[in-house]
Amino acid sequence: MQTEPEVITEHTELINSTNIERIVTGRNAALAQIEQLIQQLNAISKLTAGIGGGNAADWAMKQGHRYNCWLMEKPDKAMPVIARNIDRSLWRDLMLKSGMLSLMDAQARTQWYQNLEDGDLPVISEANILSTFEQLHQSKADVFERGIINVFKGLSWDYKTNSPCFFGKKIIINNLVTHNRWGYSLTWGFRRDQLADLERMLFLLDDKAIPDNRGDISIRLMEHIRDNPVKDAYEDNYFSIRYFQKGTAHLTFKRPNLVDKLNDIIVKHYPGMLAER
């Protein structure tokens, strides 16, 4: 069950040291108890095996479900893996509560999750948490702007409305929908991610809370198309979208002031490109 943010403020400006202490203390206490549990299980296994009753792998697992379990291994082998798994979950939870994930585009989030699974994780400690999130706080503007640039660069420049210099009042997205004799459907893939990324950037620029990913524009558009397969238009507070049988979608921005903010970021990274705006 997901908890409400409590470790880091919604602006990612400060970390509550009391909560960090609670996390680190709880983590260390849990690992100490887990190691004791492993040692106890090993001792019991030796006892039962010595009298012909088998070890824990025999009597602690459901019949037909004898999967490997780190609690059945020796402490020096099991504890590094268990500690890493716990730390991975703690870093994931801290990152979620920090709000940093909401600043990232889909590509950056995917890379972060991949690094979380495959990379070397710093041990959960007060010093590591503070230094990590201090670095994240200092780079959050860059992370947000990089997300906007990635959405901008991901547009197709095959259409005049998709200016290679700035976001205009309308953009055209390729391969967003498919059409057959039953009507329209929303395609899966990076175009949906682009659409959700763009909406998230507008929410942030509008100082509004970002919708849960179970209710972002890609989900709402999918549900709209599913419930209205013969219709070819969708509208909400930020966008008016009209889609066509060849798969393209014309997206018109309804908040020109937010488009100006997007373009201010574009020109920051590509000076001189908006001279004629």
C-alpha cells in the first residue's frame, strides 16, 4: 500500500531528519533480526536433520513449492542479498515520495528503474540519503527541462505545424491511434508516453498536482476511444485532440500561456530559435 509523502516535502526542498533516522534505524534493526532468524533456522535445520526429520527446505516449504529462499542460506551469503533488496525498495520509496519521478520523462524514468535493478546501490544511511537528495534537489530544474526537451525533440517534423523551433498552437503526432471496421483504438508504445509526458509538463508549469498515472491523459484518451470507438475527437482542460484513420492525431493546446512557458525553456536550450515567435 502506497503511503503519503512524509520523508521529503512536495517541493523536494528539505528532508525531515527525524524520518531519515527512523528509516535507517528501522532498516538496521530489521537486518539484525533477519540475521538472527537465519541463524536460528540453520540451528533448527541441523537439529531436525540430525534426527532424520530433514532440514528447513524440507519441512518449511509447501509441498511442490520448494523454491530457493535466502532465509535458508548461510548468513554470510544471504545477508548481502537481503540488505540490497531492502535498500532497493527503500530507495524506490524515497524517490517516489520525493516527487523527482514526476519531473522525469518516460525515458528518464525507465533508465532510473533500470539502474535501480542493475546498478550499484548506495547503502541506506543518513549520509547517503542526504547527499543523494541534495544532488537531486540541485538538479531538479535540469531534470524537468530535459524532459521538455525530450518531448520536443520526439515530435515528427514532417508537418508544418510541428515547428522545429518552438511549440506552436497545434502539434501532430504520428501513430497514436489505429482504425479498423470496429472504429478507433489507441496504440501502445512511446507515442502514448510522449502524450503523458507532455501533459505532466503542463501540469507542473500550471502549478497543479500531477494526476496519478492510472488517470493520465493516455488512460483517459484510451477510455474515451474505447467507449466511443466511432468518434474522432477528445477534449480536456489542456488539449483538444482530433485523430484520423491514418493514425495521426492533431493536438491543439488550450492554454497558450503554458505553451509560452514551454517555449521559454526551448529557447533557453536553443538560443535564437524563437526570434520570430
